[in-house]
Amino acid sequence: MDEVAVIEDAAAAEVSLDPMRARLLAELTEPASATMLAARVGLARQKVNYHLKALEKHGLVELIEERRKGNVTERMMRATAASFVISPTALSAVQPDPGRAPDQLSARWLLAVAARLVRDVGTLITGASKADKRVATFAIDGQVRFASPADRAAFAEELAGAVTALVSRYHDDSAPGGREHRVVVALHPNVPAPSQAGETTDDTKES
């Protein structure tokens, strides 16, 4: 089972967004049969089977094994990933385009960049999986607490300068066999964890 899978097909995205089917996907991080799932989610086994067939059709769950119990064959199913991300590709006609209105200080532009990141990395993962290869990526995820908006602005300016210097040092248009990589650096207010949702923070008070 993959840790994260990307849903690129619109029909698969629609199937996964059904509340009951999403619940079944969550339950199927461990193998289970329709009978087992029916007891957990409070649905008739036939209804669970209906939902499982839809999920299986779109590659969101898979058959692990079949067990014979008397005259009945029990199908043990499992989700194909522990979690799923829906790629903007699933909404191809209306997916965000960062090139439409680039603005480094716009939260909506940052969202468009993030959507492109999900789309592109998802495409790479899908292709690498088919070729049985790994995708060479790198990410940094951290937190910083600024004393003031002025400090945040100074940090952003220094960070931009550092990244620009690194890109200038290593970018080589004439390198034979070289491969272009995209660099994305983002800074946004921290969103409290669910356990802290009721607490008030400086981030949530800021407009």
C-alpha cells in the first residue's frame, strides 16, 4: 500500500468524495470484507458491496485475497493507499494557472502554485509507478515565529535573495543531458492543528 496516492481522473475523484465511500477507504487501510465493513459502518452488506465495486472500478481499493466460508466466498479488500490527494487534473477545465496572475504576495496565487505542485508531482508519481522507478524530489517543511510583520518581510527578502543566488550558481542552460527542475518556496501563516482549533493564535487573528 502506498502512503499517498494521487487521483487524476474526474470520475475517480467523484467516487472518492462520496461520504460513505470515503469512510470505507479510511476503514480499508487494513484488509476487510464487505461483511466486516457492514458491521463497522452500519450498512447492509449488499450496500457495502455496491460501494466497494465502485471504488474497485477506479483503482481506489484492490482485492487482497479470497476466503471460502461454506458456500460463500469472502473477498478481502484493501485501499490502494493510506491517503489520497485529488489532483487539479481532475478538474482540467478549471484548474488553477499560476501564470495567469503572478503575484508573490497573493495568497490565491500561492494556492495556484500549490495546486500546480500537486498536479506535477502527481503526474511524476504516476509515471514513475508505471515504470517502477522513484522520483527524485526534495522538500523542506518547518515553522518560524516572527516578532513583527517587518521581520517577516525581511525574512522573505533574504530568503528570495538566497534562493536566487543558488539558482544562479547551479543553473546551466548548456549542460548536455541536464534536466530542468522546478523550485517552489512558500511562506504562509501556520494553521493550528485540529486539537488547537479552539485556541486563539496570532496567526488566526491576523487579517
